[in-house]
Amino acid sequence: MQKLYPDAATALEGVLCDDMLIASGGFGLCGIPERLLDAIRDSGVKDLTFASNNAGIDNEGIGKLLRTQQVKKMISSYVGENKEFERQFLSGELEVEFCPQGTLAERMRAGGAGIPGFYTKTGVGTQVADGKEHKDFPNRDGTMETYILEHGIFADLSIVKAWKADETGNVMFSKTARNFNVPAATCGKVCVVEVEEVVPAGSLDPDCIHLPGVYVNRMIVGAPYDKKIEFRTVREREIA
């Protein structure tokens, strides 16, 4: 099965539609599927829901699609550093479902494993728990503790950014750029991966594979990439 496509637009052909749920990897600007996000923006699809740790920053990452108002809902953990996100949320233009980072990762992982829901203590007694089923479970000492039910995320499309892949779609990530990419990749009906390099099948160490090719439907090579930094902070030069 040929998984490598010539560019992002071609790789997403026949997959995109309005009102779809997209699981996107990345953390800030680290490990975000830049080329695929650009292609989604250029396609003109709208009313999208994104499950992603955050929405990048203004004009980067999912922030590009906020600027064009193609996103109707974000399922996110961290929503700072993005003024357009803030503006749309406060004005009621953007729906936001806040989800703690560990819970979001587990919701994606659960969706990828076919698990419809799970209970967690995270968020009990906060706005995160509003409207969710509560259930008490016994601790080891016999006392009871309250948990809330969270649902697995089953996305229409997964888009992720990786370091290297072989021709069959076995994928490796580079250090912290792995972040949410693995659980995001597994929970979509279709998974499209952009990588920096594709190598021949069999050339990657099987013990170093982070995402098996069985999860990957389509791939593109997106290199070269700029190493973007959200906020560059440097120490003031001391006067000699």
C-alpha cells in the first residue's frame, strides 16, 4: 500500500469536510503538523472542532485557522498566548471545552484503543466536572473518593508531525516533539503524518518505533522546517 503523497493538499484529498473533528498533535509550536494545518486552512473547510493541547499562537499552528474563522470549537488544555483565541472565546464566537492535559492525552489514547470512557479524579470539584457523571470508588484504605466520567475522543481525522518514517509508515518522533502526537495519531479514523524524512522499509530499529505503521494511512515529507520559538527570552547584556 502506497502511503507517501507528494504534498499536504493531496494527502488530505477526499478526507476533509465541514463539521469534522480533528485530533492534532503538538505542544505550543513543538511538534505541530504545520504543512497539514496550512492545507486545511487553504481547503476552506469550516465549522471544525479541534482536539489539541492548545491552538498555537497568533498566526501559527491552529491559530492560522482561528484567524480565518474555520474553527467552531476547541477541546484544549492550554489556551494562553493566543489573542485571537481569547477574543473569539470572550465574544462567544468560539466554543471551548477545557480539558486537563493528562485527561486530554488519555481521552485520545482511549479513543485509539476503542475505550468509550474512563473515570478520573482530575477536575472533581471544578468547572471541568460540570455536567459530567460522578461516581464514588473505594480507596485502598476503604474510604470513598469521587471520580468523574470522561469520554474517549474518536476523531474523524488525525494530523501529526514526526521526525522520521519508513515507507510503510512506521514513525519516530524527536525527543519532546513526540508530546501529544502519538495519542492523537491513534484516535482518528484516518491518520495523516508529516515527517522530515522518509527512509527505506526495514532501516529503522524496531525497538525505536514510537508509532507503528498500522496507525498511519498517509504521509508527506514537509521538510525543511523553521525552528520557531513562541517567546524568545534573553538575559540583558551586562555593562562591562
